[in-house]
Amino acid sequence: MESRAFLKSWGADYVAADTVRFRVWATGQQKVTLQLSGKAHEMRRNEEGWFELEVPGVVPGSEYNFVLADGLVLPDPASRAQKADVNGPSLVIDPTAYRWQTSAWQGRPWEQTVVYEMHIGTFTPEGTFQAAIEKLPALAELGITMLEILPVSQFGGNRGWGYDGVLLYAPHSAYGSPDDFKAFVDAAHSHGLSVVLDIVLNHFGPEGNYLPRLSPDFFHKERMTPWGAGIAYDVDAARRYIVEAPLYWLKEYHLDGLRFDAIDQIEDISDKHALIEIAERIRAEITDRPIHLTTEDSRNVIFLHPREADGAVPLFTGEWNDDFHNAVHVFATGETQAYYRDFANAPEKLIARILTEGFAYQGEVSPQSGKKRGVKSTDQPPVAFVDFIQNHDQVGNRAQGERLITLAGAERTKVLLALLLCSPHIPLLFMGEEYGETHPFLFFTDFHGDLAKAVRKGRAEEFEGHDGEDVPDPNAKSTFDASKLNWQALETEDGKAWLAFTRKLLTLRQQHIVPLLATAGGNSGSVLKTAEGFVAVSWTFPQGTLSLALNIGATPQPLPDLPGETIFAWPEVENGLPQNAIIVRLDAGEKK
């Protein structure tokens, strides 16, 4: 991989040795002035509303803004970096300056994937890219193969989950510089870790989004989303801004993939949907390493995840499987409020269906919404589904941010962790899960004034009536600090035991389960038995048959016929399953 600049349609790009082209689409303006290193330069406007100017003699690190006719000073919407916050100056960046140490990196195949979801700000006490680098060797040694980084596009304030980004091309300055993020990716690759980035293309955050002032046509005011007016993906300039961003991150930061957030909110009336254009361009333009693209989509659809006859992926690689989490959560905790209502009836049967077919809802009516949800998913290979028993969303959107270990207890959570890591679906761990972290992960922001009041009020109202729960103030720094990982827990006996348990499972996965997955197709799963608290399933693949059974119910359960040798049992059992136990067997067939 060479260190090349991605020439964007928007923003500041070097077009010669020291000449920078500044470009912004501002249909709502007749005049835009470039303020560069303290000097004003009037930009030229064309009939399509693009303002453009080439300036020679620009050194990297130069500060610049766009100034509107009424005096409003704005950052570059396509800034590669900010000096500080979203409202301040943008910085001219030379994207070829960083010297990559892992240019020969060729990526990792999808079937090997064990995802580790990481929020940079709370992963370490410092909350920076550089500090996170120090933890990477331990994750690689544990058996993690992929880091999935929560969104890093610059957002309002210093603290936040990242889903309120407004400058889509700029790494959040509180985490570090663009070169710091590149160093993080470089270090990950040196340890054999892939890096994918969570990216938000369905809305902009409430602070620092000046696009409505610059270009009202960037949005369809008649189409509202949960976050405001919908983005006009069918308008050329807006589409370029959105479609080019994923390519930019993959190319300039040598990333191995992207996770696309809440794509059910990306409504595009174009002949070709923006998401399909994005995936096709990525597949056509990046061919030197595997690129893994996953989606989050509450609709339970599969049209974005086709497979070629040889198993090749022409569009998106996999889908975040919220059905798995939701069914497991009800199974483990008994909670049935809100969207968990869909999984309240016989959750063990739903878990069995998910494990063997993909989705729980494949066209059935959702009790929560009263509408049909999902499509048939049995033809999808197991690796098309990314499963998890907890993640940032499901933990952080609880009033108190409790992790599953707090809600279900350590023993039951270990059984479910083993289920996750021994399934042929792609597993995702939420940071800290590997050692039994008990610190919460709360919803936190860093807004001020009326916006802070509105967020605080909205959060309190969301949980009003939940047994008098006192919801932590999202804007308080203490809420953010409480969400940081407690690395000291690794030094405790419990922490060491959890880590050893996770390491054993990940080693087992790579040795016994991953070899089955490259040729694993759809329609491979079978439900062997379900009972209250009990699930037994199997999958038949060209390379062997994998079976597992687990019991979290109070009643011991006899084992159905599970062919092959036991490759994992916890606790050590053979003839039946007591409460909080799991067994996994593999029949590899005849060796040729």
C-alpha cells in the first residue's frame, strides 16, 4: 500500500508541490471568502454553486476558514483536521507525510475475524490513539483479529460516542492528529490486527454542522429522520461528500474495512442507491487487500450482502445481528421491555433459529411494532452475521449503562460468551468483555448551553418511570470518567481467570472452528432441541459438523446426540448439562 492522497471533491487538497485547491459547495451563498493564515482570498463561484480557489505557497499545518458574506466564520466541512474543536480553524494537511511501516500488510480473511469494539476515549485513561497503541500487543496475543473503532469524525465537544460527527473527514482532535490515527493503524497491522472504522452517513450532529447555512440543498427538508432533515443523496454535490468519505478513510488511513451505522435511515431515491455505489467503488478501487464492510440495519434484509458462486463478496460482507443480542439478552435476564418484547416468547427457540438460520424475524410480525420485519435468511452463510452479547449501543443505551455481567451474573455470562465464540457466526466483543469488566458504559456528551440542557432533559425523560432511576447527567465529566475501562481489574484473580477463559475460547476458535468457515454455505444449521433455558444446535459444513448445547435453566438437561469429539466443555461435563454449562463438539469426518 502506497501513501497516496485521496483527491476529494470538497475541501483542501494539494494539487501541486505547495499549491492547495480549496473547494466548497455553497448554494445558499453568493460570496465565500477563504481566510488562510490570517489573509483573505475571495473564492470563485461557478453556476453549480461550487466555490474554488488554488493558492500557492501553502505549508502543512496552515490554518484556514471559510467566511460568509454576513461575517460568519466556518470550518471546512471536509476538513482533514481541526486545530481544536468543530467551530474553530481547519488545518491544511499533507496526507502523504506519514511514513508507513507496514506497507506490505495484506489484511486478513473474513472467516478469521474476531471483532473487538473499541471507543478510543474510554479505552485508556488518556483516551488517545497513541495511548491505545500500548494495549494492542495484549489484544493480538489474546486472539483478537480485528479492531472496530467507534466513529472518530470530529464531533462537538471533547467527549462523546462519536455518532454526532459533523466533519466527516477529520479525526476527532481530542483523540490525536491524523498521523496519530495512522500510527495506531500502523501499529495494529504490525501485530496482525485488522482495523475497521464505524462510519455514520445518515445524519450530522447538532453542534458544528454548518451545511444547512452553506448549502440548504444538501438536505431534503420534507423528509425527516430521527436527527432532522434527511440528507439529499440524490443531489450530486451531497452525494460526492457522502460517497467519497468511505473511500477516503480506507485509502488514506489504510483501514481494512468499515461498519456503516443505521443504514435503514439512509433513504436514497437515486437510480442506484448510494450504499451500492459506495460498495461497488470500494471493490473496484481497492484490490490489494481484503476489505470488510458491515452494516447495521434493523430491517433484517439481505439484498446488500449477496455472495458469488465461489463465495466472493461483491458488496457488503456482513450484517450486525441485533436479533442475536436481543434474544440472548431476554434469555439471560428476563427483561422484556421496549424492543425486547419481540423476544419475550420462548427466547431459546429464537436463539436456536438465529444460530441455524441467521435472523429471528424473517417476515413475521413484530409484537412491538405490529409490522412484518425481515426476510428469509437461511441461504446466507453463517459468516454473513456479526453476533454479540453486548456492545456500546446495547450497554450505553441503558439508564445506568450496566454490562451483561452485572445483569446476568458471571457464570451465566461465561456460558453466553462461550456460545458467542464457538458459533460459526462472526463474533464481536465489546472492550473489556475479555476480562469481565464491570464498569458501566454510559451515554455521555460534552455539549454546553441550551443544547446541553436539551440533551440532559431528553435523557431523563427517556427513562422517566423506570423505577425511579436517577439517570447520570450525559454532560458531566464524571459520567465519561465512570465509563473508562478499569485496567486494574486485570490484576485481580477474577480478571485473570476471565482472561484465561477468553483466551482458551479464542484459541479453540482459530484451531477448530475457523477452518470450517471458508467453505461454509447457507442452509447448514439444524435445531436439535430446545427447552426452557436450553438450546442445542448443529451445523453441517463441507469440512465437518459442529454441534453445541448450553443450559442456563435451573433444570439439568440430558444431551441430544452431538456427534464427534468434545472440543470445549464448561464446566467439564459429558452426559448432561447442569445449570450454566455449555458443551461443543466437532466431527471432522474422515481425513483425506
